[in-house]
Amino acid sequence: MARVEIYTTPWCPYCLAAKRLLATKGAAYEETDVSGDSDKRQEMMARAQGRYTVPQIFIDGTPIGGCDELHALDRAGKLDPMLAA
């Protein structure tokens, strides 16, 4: 299985939707809450090429983007192979 990392905040509906999709795929993920941690948010932004919104999702270290991008990968049939890698 691929290593999935997701940066979130507790009140973000897009974070919940992304985690729900990952759960339906049976994908385990490491979640980092950036809501009160400016260092973690800076880390996220550096890894996500300047993106500052949550969620930011990484699969095997590759920046995927947010919830919309994750769902687009799924619709295109590309998410399952990435998660299985």
C-alpha cells in the first residue's frame, strides 16, 4: 500500500470528504492537524508547492492537491493504482 498523508483542520468539510473517500478505498492515512500549529502549516505549504488550503494530500510523497483533485483522480480511474503502489 502507498503511504498517504493528509494535512487537515477539524472543521474543514473538504477534509472530511477526502478522508471519507480514502476510507471507502480502504486506504490508511497519516493525518496532521495544522489548525493551531504554524510550523506544521509552513511544512505543508513547502511540501504542497505554496498551496495553503486544507486538505493537502500526498501519496508516496507526491503532492496530489486537495479534495477536488483527489476526487478527480478517482473519477479518472487513477486513484486506485496510486493507492495500491
